[in-house]
Amino acid sequence: RAKQLCAPLRVANARPDLIQGLLHSLFSSDDTADRIRGLHIGHSAQQKLELIESLARACGYQGLAVFGDCFDEVGLLDPLMYPAALKVFAREVCKNEVLNQGRLHFFFPDARASLDLSTDRIVREARFDRHFVRDLSWSRFQLEDLAERRFLAAQREAGNNSPNARFQDLFKHVSKEDFSGAISKLATPRELMVFMTELLARVEAHSEDGKMVAAQDMEIAVNKALEQSV
């Protein structure tokens, strides 16, 4: 029974050995895996959320709130390995019967149109008119500020409690126009992180000769960031 209950788990590592002990203490030997799943775990996403909601209320909480983020960092939803997986997941999550359960807050790494969530069929199933949905966007100045704060945090994590280097110091050989133009092509923090990772890798590659980032390096980093967006 434990193996049957753990069989649908694909993201987390299943531990039938731990589940087996719970089954012995909570259920009789006559309770099948399908019966336990139907009554206490749920088959559909809607049923699972309803059971968790009832459990939360039984424990004295007012209700259930679910926050979902970093979907593209899950192995099975990696847009580089499985380009269509995130779109399929978004379609399954964005249904009215799911969105009606508790307070759900999902942060997807791209716009609704890019995730194919603007088709007539999806709009009917999701009933976005009943739910608060908005496309988050970042200006060039917000992305620059985010890059600066991430750069300083990385230095402190490396043991430098009083970092003097600033993110813009990497671009001494780049004109302000080229720098602003590169940042303006980015639209999300994910693209910014890929951009920064590529730039820092190029800085480290030239650490011995003292060369700083040039306009060509920035163009390559921007292209890589856009390629890895969903």
C-alpha cells in the first residue's frame, strides 16, 4: 500500500518505508491504497486542496493559503530540458475549480500569452474574470537596483562584510548607452540572473589579464538570457 500511495510522487523523493509505519498505525489492513487516497489524500488537485483546507480549519486556522513560485527551477518543468512542460502545468493549475480553493498565489516566470494562457478555451476554464491576475513587469531602473543588491549580497556571502565593489564597476570599458541598452532588453529577474551569471563568468575568465566587461560581452550575455527565458 505504501508503494502504491507513493507511486504518483515525481518531484520529491518517495519514502515508502516512512509511509508504511503511518499506515499501520492509522488504518486497518482492510483499507486499500485507493480508499485511503480517496478519503484522505485526494485524486484531483481540487480534491487535494479541499482536504488540506478542511485539515487547516480543523487545526484552528482560518483557511488555506498556497504560494507557488520558481516553477521553472523544478527539474521536470525546466524550460531548457522540457520546453512545453511549464505551459502544460500552467494550463492544469489555471482552472476555475482549482483557483477557487482557498487563497492561491502563483508566480509564473513569463506572461500569460507566452504560456498559452490567453486562448479562448483556457480563458473559459480559468475564468480569469473571477480571479485577480496581473502581469508583473520590471523597469530598467528596478532591474539595475536588483542587480546591485544581488552583487553586494554575493560579496557578503563570500566573507566580505564591507564590500567596496559595485555592480556598475564591472562595466568600466562600456559606455553608459551600451549598459542601459543591454539592461533595457531584459524584462524579468530570471533574465537578469542569467545575464549576471554569464557576465561574472566572463570577468573570472579574464581575471589574470585585468580585462573588464566589454560591450560585446554584454551583448552575448543578453542573448543568452533571452534564449533561456520561457
